[in-house]
Amino acid sequence: YAEVLQGAEQVCRERGLVLALLSAGPADPLRDWLRMHEPDLLVAAGHFEPELVALLRRLELPLALVDDRQGDCRAVHADDADGGRQATRHLLDLGRQRIAYIAGSLAHFSIRERSRGYRRALFEAGVLADPDLEALAPPGLDDAEGAAAAMRTLLRRRLRPDAVFAYNDSAALAAMRVCLDAGLRIPQDIAFVGFDDIPAARY
């Protein structure tokens, strides 16, 4: 979320506000940290457990979520479902027939929406969704390790995919490395689409 945070900092600076960055996990004493900073409002970027969002809401400060959606909380995020549909549609338009989807944790709103878009594109194209072509990154691994494991699972299928839509660019890059190591050519043997447009994706 570095680019998101840079944008937030720029907007704050233009308005004479100071942006304080806190990186927090589920077990961190977030309430104590926030008391030290005494913020006037909160912007939470990324996926947060519902319990953590509930804690933030109890502070009774204006709160906005970035790249997440929970209840009636203010939220800013991409149209993940339509993005997933467009990504899959692009691969279908290229003539790919066995399009796999690599997913991360389905607890994350954006990832669930992207998978919904993937299935919608297949449905609209009259392609029957194949459960063997959906691979979930194992829990407890970072994006790259999880996506690599999911890609290895897909390559072990009786019929391997000829294209992959990965839930984000980091996952796509990790999956591509697995394919290259297996001797596959990209995009001739297997094509890829990621999501997020991170700087590394242009390579």
C-alpha cells in the first residue's frame, strides 16, 4: 500500500494535516498506540479482522477503510468484481480455454470479489467453471510463497491451465516463476493476468 500511503500523505500535507503511520497486527496494542498519537481521524489500509475494525469504531473517530469493506463503514476500493471479470474476459478473448484462478485468503473482501468476477466472466462466455482450476494459496504463507504453492498444485492437475488470473500482481509474478522453472513459456504455453498494477508488473 506504499502508493496509497504516499497519496494520503500528499493530500494531508496540502491541507496542513500530519499523517502518522502505524503498522499493526492483530495482537498489537493498537488502542494504546492510538492514544499516544491522539488522532482526529483514521484511515485503515488493507484487510483487518472484524474484531479490530470493531475496536477502531469504538474509538468514535471518523474511520475509512481502504481496500476492504465491512458493514456500513466508509470504504474506498476498486471495483474488484468487474476488474476480475475484465481480467478473465481478456484471457478468454485471447482464445484461452482453461483459465485458472489463484486466490488468497477469502476472508479478504477484495479477493472474494475478484473471484466472483472471474466466475461471472466464465458464465457470460458460456464456459463451465471447473473447480480443479481454482487454487487457494495455503494459509500462513506470504503472497509469493502461497501463490507459488497454488501454482504447483495447478500444474499437477491432469489437464493443466493455459492461462491464470492471479488475485494480485505479487501472486502472478510468483506463479510465473514456478511456470518458468517448470520449463513453460509465457505467454505461449500459459498466459497470466494479475491485479493492482504494482511497479514490478511492468517487467
